[in-house]
Amino acid sequence: MHPRLTPGSVERTQLLERLKKARHKTCLLIHGPAGSGKTSLAIQWRAVALTLGHDIAWLAVQSRDGRQDLLHDLFDALDGVDPDLSREGRFLYNRGGTARHDAIVLALLRAQLLRTRPLTLVIDDWQYASTVNANMVLQTLLDCAPENLHVVIVSRSVSGIALARLRDQRQLEEIGPYDLRFSLEEVQAFIRPRQSDDSPVDARKLLEMTDGWAAGLRLVAWQPLAPTAPVQNAQDFTAYFNREVLSHLDDADIGTMCRLAAASGFNVSLAATLAGDQQGPLLVRRLHDNNLFVTSQRDAVNDAWYVFHPLFRELLLERFQRLRSEEQRRTHLIFTQWFGAKRHLQDAVYHAMAAGDHQQAVLWVERWARELFLNGELQQLARSVAKLPLNALYAHPSLLLWQGWTQLCYHQFSACHDTLALLAPRINGTSAAERDRHAHWLLLSFSLALQEENIDAALTMLPDMLNLRQGTDAVLIGGRRNLLGWLYTRVGQYEHARKILQGQAPLLEGGKPLLGSAFGHIITRSLYGLSWLFQGDVRQAEPALREALSQAEADLGRYNESTCNAAAYVSAVLYETNELEALHGLLEGRLDAIERVALPDALVTVALSFARLRCSEGNPLEAIEGLERLEEMASKRSLDRLLAFSLSERVRCLLQAGDYPAAQTVLQQLLFLAARHSHQTGAISRRVKGLAHYTVVLYRVAMNEDQAALDLLMTEDGDICLGRDVYGMRLLKALLLKRTGEHELALSAMHPVLLQSQACGLVRTLLDFGKPMLDLAQDCARL
């Protein structure tokens, strides 16, 4: 919400006219010293921009002792305009871990591109954004802004912002300190409603004393007589405020204000908790009605959230620091209880730590961790856990478990292993709590093994998982079911997987079904469909996967972990059934989100669907770009199967593009990867070697070495291809038989492929072989 304009403010007509002429520019920069009227001008421009058909989002950067999360507040600001603007970005933020901030900002910009109305984003008090990430966010906004986005930066300084390019392109309008100074006419307009016949004020003299400084003019208006010294800068502001403002307030109100300043913000409820049911609300009413250097986020007093003006807060915090340590601690203890009860976990932990009460900080994290985790609010959970001292963290196994889960979600696999190792000696007790922790430790360990595609480790833990004590814990029930179903699918036990994945959604404590998260019922239904997809039966997979995606979008929204995984699997269905326009619509605007949170199988599925879609449209180079992203993620996570899929598909794309030398280079990379697995017999190793073998066949075909390719296919051992690719391999064998003159054998090989493909609902698996496939199919039809 934007701050309100102070009553009696002077309209900056000339400056507003400049801004109006520059409204189509990418960036409007208003910068000057504290109290120079920057925010007031921005508020006035907001009113004008609204009349010009602009939507306005207002983000106030605040001095919060490092507690402000700029992206989170940016999402909130955009939500006030249109929740769709921030939906994908917020999802990436919560699930991205160390995700690049530019990817999140680009998601916001994509959302704005879909809108017809121009959006003006006002960023007030930018000088408080001191982090590298904050600068990256703003720079990406400025560098990549579409024509219908205009960024207004309000700041005391402009260091750290690269504006030269915008200046050269005439996309920057700059209003600086000199422009912000009040003119004589504006001073006269300012004092006119404040004039009295008994004490006339000389406007020219007032201008000289304040040098046109807006805050100086306003402060002088507090006193009946002109000041004896000029009021022209922030230091004068502090001295004047102490002398002329605080001296007129009683000690109780000043004390409450100083203590409220220690919080990131406050409302009537917090003030009442701090100062009592009478004094607290009365003080907030007085601050609100008299505009005593607070900005409200809503117009109504009782619902508003307030922050002090930065200069005023600095002064109040100085006074707070001079309070007795016992009084400071008591204030922080009050705040931690209030924020904790409201689920503001980061603030609750901050104040508990500031009070020296580490145990209370731990209790708040334990109180809210599960709910935040299941709701996908991982950033707040991770940041809160990070604030805890290591000794407190290590002393509480439950906190280490939550740390491990966030590490897993952010693909920090090495750190997750370390956390599990720390937990291992502390989970083997016989108490109910220790047995519960052991169950969650096992679930986390099994999840990590599957995420790392360490199938052998998962199989070692399988007996313990089958005997896992679940009780009524929805996380254990849903987690065990989904993880076992995933494992059985990966090792080819498809019927067993589907049997495990049957059943109703597990219920949370309040009786609500657990739908979201990796343990929820949407993932259960998606894995059920995936088992059919892996088996190569798209006809059976399609209804299950479409139903899962439909329910996910209806109940959880477009940008959710479960929705993204379901969408990834549906992408394979849409490509295979040749619904290419629908596939475009599915991936449009959310491919980044899917890549950020998808499980390994979903990740490779959507990458292959996207690549084959682009190749079918004659854009193999664009397909390769998407595959390179998959390779980067696979290499970073040491997922050799995914890397093999990507390299194999890249060879196909390069062969289609006719770039045979590049295809040979990538093929050598794939063969080198397969050689690392040459002496291993696990499921992952067999798949890597099979992909390499089949890719060599495709390369031989492209080189017109038909007999060599056919000989390689004749040596198959059952692990070359799985699922739909089995039918593709059999079709290729039939085509090669025809090309080598074995027409009757080709027809004999082709006929069952056509029947089986039809039964399984396969279309693109056949069509991607082009005209030779159609010719051979017609030959079969004539029999």
C-alpha cells in the first residue's frame, strides 16, 4: 500500500508536468537528501498516473536491521494490482533456494507482458536496499522492462544502479536535489493556509532559512515563530525534532514510540500489547491523525500496518538503545510473543534472539515449521532456521530435520547428507518422540537417495521403508506411499508401483486432505500416471495425468510444486498425442517454474517434450538451448541419467540441423559418460549405457551406415530403450531392414509395431521418423 499525502502538501505542478511528459520512459528517478519531498512528489505522481490509466504498485524499502526481504515485499506490492503478476515469481522464490534473482524478476516481467494496462512500480527509499541481490533485482527490472512497465525510483542516492544505457536511450527522467527545492511561489503556497493576521510569515525569508528544503518548511510550521537557525538538512531535522516535537509529548508516549521503533512495523494490536489497551490505541490514533512521521499501509486505523519515517525511526532507535537492558529485553520478549502468535516467524525469531531467549526462538520454529513447509513457504522457514545459533540447532533434532528438508528442496544434497549424519546418533531411542524422529529421518534419507538417483541406496533402505511406522501422520503416510511408488516405477515394477499408489489422500490434523507438497495426493496421482508413461502406455497414462493436473490447478494454483510436476508429465502426453498447440499453452510462462522444482523424472520429461516440440517446428537450435539448461542442472546435481538423456537428445537435434561435426562431439561426451558406468550394473548405469548405445545407432543412420546401425540394434540386450522408445527402436529396425533390401522382414517387424503403438496411444513416436515410416506403414496396410 502507498503512503498517504500529508495534509497541506503543496502540489508540485512543474515537476508533475515533467513526469507526465516522461511517463512513457522506462525509469523515473527522484533522488535527493532526506526530507526533500521525494516521497510526496511520488505520491502526487501516483494520483496523476492513475488518471492516465496506469496501475500502480508501491514498494517501500525499509531499514529493518536486515529483516526485510525485498522480493517478498515486491510480490505483496504487485498483489495489490493483480495477484497473477507475482504468482510465478513468488513460487520460484519459495522453491528456488539459491535461485538467481534475475529468473524470478523475469517471471514478473513475463506476467506484465501478458497485461494490456501499463504498470508503474514505485520503489520508495531505495537507499535502504543495501544487498547485492536487491541491486540485481532492480537492475534486471530496468534492463528487461517491457514497454508497459515504468519504474519510479525514490532514493537519497543512486549508487549501485547502472543508468548509463537508459540515459543514452532517453529512457530515463531524472529529478534531482536542485529540482526538488521549493520555489518562492511554492513556499508562498505552503504558508498561505498557515498564515495568521497576528503573525505573518515572510515567504522569502523562510525560503532563505530552509533553502527550499521540504522537511525544513514543514518543521518550521510546527512553531508559532520563525526559528533562530536555518533548518536545511537531516542533522537540523534531528535537533529540531528533539527540541520542538518530542518535548511536547509525554514521557509515556515517547517511551512507547521508542519501543515500537524496534519492530519492523506495528499496528493497533501490537501497540495495545506493548502499552495497554487504552494508551496503545490512543497513541496510534494520535500518530495517524496528526501525521507524526508514520506511514500507514491502509487508510483505516484499526486495520493499518504502520512504519515510522526512516529519519524518525533512527532517532527513536537511538533512544531505545539508551534504555536499560532489562527494558529492551522485555520489549523484545513482548514482540516475539506477538509476532510468533501471528505466524510472522522471521520477526518472532529475530526478537527472541535479540532478547537472548534462544529457547523461545527454537519453540517458534518448531511451532510453525511443519505448516510453512507443507504450504511451500520454504524461504521463511529457511531464513528463520538460519537465524538460530548452531548450538541451539544441534541440540534440537527436530530443527535439524527441517533444515535437512529445506536443503533437499533446494538441491543442497551435500549439506543434506551432513545434516543426516549429525542426526543419525540421536534418533535411535525408544521414546515416542525419538521413534517419530527416526521415521522422519528415514523418509528424508530415502527422499535424498531418490533425488540423487542413488537407486542402490534406496533399495538398501527399502525394508525399513516398508516397515515404516506411519500412525496418523499425513507426512509419513503420503511420503512413504509416494516414495515407494516412485522407486518401484524406476526399477520397472509398474504394477507394484500402482498398487502402492492407490488410496485416499492422507489427512492433516484438522481433517483437511494433504494435496500439495511432495507428500501430497496430487503427486500420488501424478506418479500413478507416470508408471503408465514409463511402461510406454500413453492411453492409460493420459486420463490419470490430466486429472492430476486439473485438480492441482483448481486446488493449488498454476505455480505449485505438485502442479508443476503434473504439468511436466502431461507435456509428454501432449507431445506424444500430437497436441502441439496444447503443449505450447501448457508450457507458456511456466517452463522456468517447472525446471526449478520438478522431480528428476519430471525434469527430463519436460526437457525432452520442449526439445522435440521445437524440433518438430524446425527450430533445433532453440531445442538445444533448453537441453543445455538440463545439462547444467544435471551436472550440478550429479545426475548422470538426466545428463545422458540431454546429451542423447542434443545429438538428435544436431543431426536434424545437419551439423554432423557438432553431433559427433556431443556423442563423444555421451560415450565418455557411458564409459564411467561400464563396470556398473545398477539401474542408472544400465540406462546411461543403453542411451549411449541407441544414440550411436541414430548417428550411424544419419551417416547412411545402415548395416552398421542394424547390427548394433540386433545386439540389444533389453536395456537399450524403455517405455515409448522401445517402439521407436523397433520401428527404426524395420526401416533399416527395408533400406538394406530386406523388405519382407521389414514388413514383419513393422506390423506388430503399428498394432502395439495404436494400443498404447502412440503418435509422435511414429511420426517423428517422417515419410519413410509412412511409406512402410502404407506397405503394411496393403497386406
